[in-house]
Amino acid sequence: MGNENWVGSWAVAPWNETPLVAAIPTDRTLRTTLRLTRGGSALRLQLSNTEGDAPLTIGSGRVALAISKNLFEPKTDQALNFAGATSTVIPPGGSLMSDPIPLPVSDFSEIVVSLYLPDGAQILTGGLHRYPTVVSAPGDRATNSRTEGQTVSARGITSVHPVLFLSGVAVDAAQNVSATILFGDSNTRLYGGYIVERLHLAENPTLAILNMGLDGNRLLHDGVSLGGPSISGSAGFFGGVAGIRRFETALSTLPGVTGAVLMQGTGDIILPGTRAPASETVTPGAVIDGLKHCIGVAQSRNIRIIGATIVPFGGWDPGNSAVSAGVAWSDFETRDAQRQRVNEWIRGCEEYDGLIDADAVLRDPENPVRLKPAYDAGDHLHFSQLGAETLSDAVLKAISIPS
């Protein structure tokens, strides 16, 4: 027991997916594939009902090594246990870790996880990741190596897929392995989605990555409602809980975290008056105070924290959305000046343990208030694949500590 080193190896930022994802009927099995960043001699799964307003019953659960998406190798199939029991009930707002599972996994392994929900679920806690989740026909099908069923989809989102009730995986890793959290909004989720591929090239076998990027997340205010039921304790779908509070939870959710990359502030500047109430307008000083708070939280836990500047958003159309149809962007210069003021502070902040100048890496040298065209996904706010990969390389360079 004394030689254990539990380290987070995969994570998503949980949020309320109910407005975009259909409820799960009773007597169904969910199956998804997860890709780890580091391996170990055993693993534990973290299940989450943080957005739920009712208990979530897990009738049974299984984990195995993947052969392909949602197809596992039967010889590696292992049951999930929770305090020695094969079933459990997660209370509203709660989460739990499974007992250790004696399933050795290697770096960058893919695992298949199956959860049987006898009572189904109306309020869905989940995240977004690269592999689809399948809902089976009626019955506990967790032991079936192949599960046919309906793919879970999120309304209006096609590039990534919902993953339900799973928020993290920890592995019993080598003693020198530790995890770094990538914390921010949708652009963090985007570059974090490519960083595992780049991690292969980084040749740093001691680094695990936990992607805690959450679409629409702001540092100082909770998310914006997109409709759907009112969830007790939920901050709505778009944006989730304010980053200043979410950061504290993220640092303690999974074990072995020794580093964090903090890239936030975009939503605080561009969303008020466009996709959020104008009353939630904040000053650059308030954003800076929020970042200082996060630095203090990390330092109090002896976690190395690296700051990242806010990337350009020139050309983004806040009215090009069902949420903000018809909204005019009449004060871009003011908002960009706010971004520049926050970035000036980030670049000069001595409390950070390192700097990633994402603005300098990704801006267009010919028009620095915009993303470089090759790095722009097309909406002038989010990264293209090349942009995400380019920032991933800069992030890995900043967080890799020579052994």
C-alpha cells in the first residue's frame, strides 16, 4: 500500500447536459470509450451526479481494455465495486470513486466503461469528449463485449460527444508520474483534445494530462441558461459553475495533481450584453482579481500554476447564435482594450510559475486583434485543428519539467 501513487489520467469537466441530451430510459446500459494519458498497475473510476436532482442508481458497472470504440477484450473485463458492493446510489450533487480495479493499463490505453442504470436518469451530468456513448436496448448488457444501441447525441454539437456520469479515471502509476490540469473554456477543451497526441512526441513519461476545459465557462459568473428544466444547484448548461469556484474543485477532484494551466477571461469580456446579461459586465481589474484568487488556491496546495494570455476575438459575431440573435457588437474596441489590459498583467505577473503567451502564439501578425487565419476555426473565436495543435505544443513546452 505504501508504494501506491494514484494519479488522474483522464477527466472531463462535468456540467448539466440535460437541455441538449435526451433523458436515459429505465433499464438501459451506457457504454463509452475513454483514452488515458498515463498507465498504471490498477485504476479507479470517478462517477458523478453533481448536476442531478435525484439519486442516480448504478446497478452494475464494468471496465475492460478496448479493441475498438465501445468493443472490449473479454479477457480483460472487470467488475466495478463501490465499498465492496457491485451496485451503488450516488446522491444528488454527489460523486464517488470506485474501488481499485486490478486492470493494468499502459500509457495512452483506451478502456471501455459500461454502466447499467436500472432507473434511468432524467437529469444528466456529463462532459464532452472524442468518443461516442451508446445507450443499449433494455437490460443489463455491461458484460456483452459488443453493445449495440443508440448513440447519444447533443443538440447542435457534432465534433465531440457527450460522456455521461463519468468524470475521471485515476491510475496507480509509477512514482515519478503526476498530473497537470488544463483549465479554461471551450478553447481549452479544444487544445486539450489534441494534447494527448502531442504528448507522444513530447517524450515525457512522467506527465499525465487532465482536460478541464468547459464550453462557455467564465471566471467570475455562472453559466447562461439554454432552457430545459431548472436544476437544483446547477449553473445552467452553457458555461457551468463560475471558474473561480470550479477551479478549487478541479484541483482536488482527482489525485496526483501537481500542476495547472489557467487560461480564462474571454467569456467574462465578450459574453455580457451579448449572450449573458449586461448586468454581468466586469472590469479588467475584476478579472485580474479572479486570476489572483486562483493563483492563491493553487499555491496553497503546492500546485505549480502557469498563466496563459487571452487570445484575440476580433471578427467574432455575437449575434450569430440562437442565444443572441440580433445582438450588435458596437463596442469591440472597448472589449479588446480590456483583453489587452488583462494580458498585460498576466505577462508581468510574478506569482505565476510560468507563462504561455497564447495571444502571441495564435494572433495574426498582420491584424493582431484577430486569430491568424490558419489558426481560426472560422468563427474568429475558436481554434482550428492547426491552432489547437500549435497551442498544445506551446503548453507542453511550458509544463514539461526536465527529469
